[in-house]
Amino acid sequence: MNVLVYSGPGTTAESVKHCLETLRFHLSSHYAVVPVSETVLLKEPWMRKTAMFVLPGGADLPYCETLNGEGNARLTKYVRSGGKFMGFCAGAYYASSRCEFDVGGPLEVSGSRELKFYPGVARGCAFKGFEYNLQAGARAARLAVNSSLLPGAPSTVYNYYNGGCVFANASLINDVEVLATYDENIDIPDDDGSKAAIIYRKVGKGDVILAGSHPEYTPDAFSSDNGDEKLDKLVATLKESDHVRKLLMRQLLKKIGLSVPDDIDSKTPALTPIFITSPYENKVEDMEKHIVQSLEILNGYLQDSNDLFLFQEYPGQDQTDEVVVVEDASNRPKVLEFCKSGTFPAPETTPNFDIKTYFETLTYLGGGVNTVFGGILGYAEVITSTNTILEKNQQFLESLPHGFAITTATQIAGRGRGGNVWINPRGVMATSVLFRVPQSQQRLIITLQYLCGLALIEAILGYGSNVSGKGIGYEDLPVRIKWPNDIFILKPEYIDSLQHQVSTTLDGEDEKYVKISGALVNSQYINGQYNLVWGCGVNVSNPAPTTSLNLVLEKINKVRQQQGKSALPPYEPEKLLAKLMYTIDSFYRVFEKSGLDPFLPLYYKRWFHLNQKVDVDGANGRRSCIVRGITSDYGMLVAEDVQTKETLHLQPDGNSFDIFKGLIYKKNT
């Protein structure tokens, strides 16, 4: 599920940044927190996949100009149908029945508003001095928190404040809960004297929290060395009380009904070395030699497009302190330690991944024959993003061999489609693989994602077996491909046998399948060949945000035991990754000669969609269609118009497929 942060006209870059930073801190283990434009809000069917919509600070009038009418109708329908809405500062003014800002003053903005989530007046400024795009009226506002309504929250907290409102007479409105009040004198009239700063209200089936202050503003996201003594003092005050601000924010998110980890003191884990390993003779040495000879490395360091690399032999010395220490992990040097071929790091340095087990499994599956894919493996306990390390650093990418793979236990800046960024916790197998495709084989570029998605699902179903197409019980897992290459799995609560009919699980109100794996491919054309980085994440054992392979396997094992069959061992990331690399290696040998055609029967066997009834939403309106397959050259979805019998070809990168609504629609940015 997504938490959408509005970033369209009216928002400020600063407010959006703070929203994303704080919400990702609290929610990234369960939700994808992503910014969305006004086009997405107005044009796309975003509501079903959205856990919460957030309207940040900025300016109320541009919100009116952009969202009045259709935008507000969508937001109202979303909330009243059970959605959740948070509005901060300008977002709180806008979501109230009436906005009264600087009435009688030079900045006056007043008038009724359409959303009316707060059925009263949002009146401001609570404290004088506000100026647009300046910090003149900014302060650390002290709030008194209603602990009976927010158990676990602090009684007093400081929030960043700049131009926010008071919810006038909030204590007199029956269905409004005042969660926090300004704990100091305010500069505008408030008849009931409550000085309401943060309120909650049930709207239809949905939940709304509005804040005149900025509980989402984190002092860590303020620019340093700004030369403003007043702002520096304000930020210092906020830093001193940031722990209690996080407590408040956590309880607000719980109040609105989101899943939030209790631990707010956990810090983003520190990056660890990337160990370069292989069991094959001279593979690592040859790779290291090529890197040294082809790149401009100074004292072991390489400054690439996105990252600073430090290359050293294993066991290396931690030299990162020799570089200027920076808080942003993306700017810290990425240490690569080359392990002599056939040797591996000490197990205590890689407690979440047994590299030796990975290579033993890969060798067993390959019958002792060297595999190209995954034959050289980079592994880090903690990394920014496996995809970013490869795809965003052209010099490093050029120096790597075809088939190089990199995996990790924890990504602190994982990347998905549409720019989604998150921290993936342990239990998610995050891996990226490099494919070098010559220009003469450019026909393979588009359909590579289909091949890799198919290889992944075959690795899941064929886990534990070294015979292609023959399983040992894992083939009973109810996993399916969603076009083009996402992997979905049946929720454990719907499993009562080892037979799973897709038609009975896609139809109806309940969404019985959930996403368990996503992937993306990035391509660069360098020196006459295409460098494609395929990255995927598979939830092997972490239950959030949906379920995991091993949770579903537990339910499968209960059914097996009822049938007198033995329980299957849980998936291990080392063995699953080895199975995936072996499968890609086997598939790719056929793929580079014959393309996707030989794999289409198996792809259709594994996907949701053959003969699925769908509505295609296009420029000429909505058309009822039936899915017939995909094209083997470009992987386009083939759909037949029920009325006209016209064949439509739909490309994956321009369209989204909501399988539970049977709706295909054009993506907007």
C-alpha cells in the first residue's frame, strides 16, 4: 500500500521534503511513501492502493485553483469510503470548512473551502510574523498533548511552526477530538479558548488528522550553515525535543489507523563493505585487475557519477574516517573488498547471508559447471541500493563482467518503479544482476524483464530441486505473475488446499492475492552495447507489509501435514538466490538465441491474465476487452475488444494494470 504525499502546485519543496523524510522514517517497513503530482491525483485511479493521502504545507490558494471540483471530489470520496487524510499547515487550512488567514492584513486569504473535513474555521496566523518563503515568523511552538486521546504520546512537545492555524471552537464540535493545543498565548481570537493545534475527526468511514503546526518537520532535514541565527536557535530547540516529536508523530499515525513500529530510536544502519567473492579460479582477481587498469583510481578511491568507491583487498582496513564524514549515507564511500577466489569473508562479518552456502548450492545445481550469472557475487550486509550502486555509476558499471550479481540483507535507499524509495528490512532478498547485450541483440532488451520474472517464479516453485521442471513440494505455493513481472501470492488465510484456482481469487470484493516481489530494469548504452541492470526484491521471511514466502509456506505445511505429507523446510535466501541465478543462467542461453518465444507457454502458465476480462481506459473512453497474451517482440499486452474484435497492444511502461479491478489505464506523472 502507498502513502501519497501531494507535491503539486501550492506545496513547497521544503514541506514535501519533511513529509517524505518523517513518514518514511515511521512507515517504510509497511508502506511505500511516494510524492504524487496533481495529474496523478486528478487522472489516475490511485484510491484503492492508498493507505493515506497527505497534503503538506505551502499555500492554500494554489490548492484551490488546482483541486477545486474534481480533485476535491476524489479526495472526499476516498476519505468517506474509508481512506485516511493528513493535512499540515496549508493542508489543514484547505481541508477545513472555512479558511481565515491574516484577516484585515496584507496577506489576507479567506473564504469557504470544499473538503470541509474540519467543519469549522481554520484561523491564522496563530502567531504573528509570517512572511511567504521566509522564516521571519517561524518558531518552535510548544504544544500540550491530550494523552487520554493519544496514549503513549508526550504531554508537552515542541513543533516547528510558521503561519499555521488554530481550529476555532474545536472543543464545541461534538465529533471533533482535540489532540493537541498551543501551550502559550496566541495572537488571534478563539472563542472557546481551547487553542486547538491538532485535531482528529471521523469522516464517513475514513479518518482525518489536521495540524496547524508541523509535527512532521524533522530538524535533521533543515539546511545547515544557513547563516540565520534565529533559525539556528529554533533548530537547536527542535533537536533537543526531537525524541518526543517522534513519539507524537508515531501516536498520530497510530491514531489514524496505520501500522507503525514502536521503536522510534532505531537509526538507519551504517553501510558495510561489499565483499566481492567467487569460488571459481581467478575470477575475482581478473575482475579486480580489470577495474584497476581501466579506471582512474587514486589511493584506492574512485569518484564515480553517484558514489565514491574505496577498493581494497579482504580483509581490508576501515579507511572511511580518512574521508570527510557526512551524515548522508549516499555520500559516504562505498567500500569494496576483494576476496581471493575460493575464499570468503569470516561468517561473523556476514551474519545474515552464508556466502559459502550460496556458492555450494549454485555449484550443486550447475553440476559443477561454472555459471555466468551469479558466478561472481557482491554481498553487503547494509547497502544504499543494489540497483543504484550499479546503474548510477557508469565507470564502475563499465568495468563489471556480464552476469555480475550483487545482493544484500538491508537496503537503506531501495528503489522501485516510479521513483519509490524505502528501507527494506531483513528478510527481503534484494538483488541486482548485470546483463551486457550487444547492439546486434537489442531485440532482447524489452523482453528481458519477462524472462527474469519467469526465472524468479520458477526458482520459487522449483526450490530444493536440481531437476528443471520437477518440484519437491514448493510448486504448490500459490504464486502468480502480474504483467509484466511482479510476483503475487495468495494470502495465507485463503489457503485450505494445495489447489488454487485464480478465477476464484481475483473475482469479488476481497483482494486475496498480494504482491510479494517487484522488479525493474534500467538500461544504458555504452561503447556499442547495452548494459541492463535487473533488480528485484523478494519478501522471503519478513511479514510486512503484506506477507512472505515463509508465512505462506507455514500454511502450506499445515495442509501437507493434514494429507500425511512431511513439512517443507523454510526458504533460505542463500539457496533461493542460487536457484534464481542458476535458472537465469539456463534460461538466458536459450533467450539470447531464440528470444521470448520458447518461454511464452510457461509464462502463460504462471500468470494471472489469460482470458481475463478487463476495461481499457484510453483517450477514446473505456473499452471492455479480454486479455489474449503478450507479444514476443516487445512484451505488449494483447487485448481484444469485446464489441469490435479489434486487437489492442498495450505497452507496460506506459500503462498500469489494476488486476483486482480489471482496469488498465495510462500512467501519469
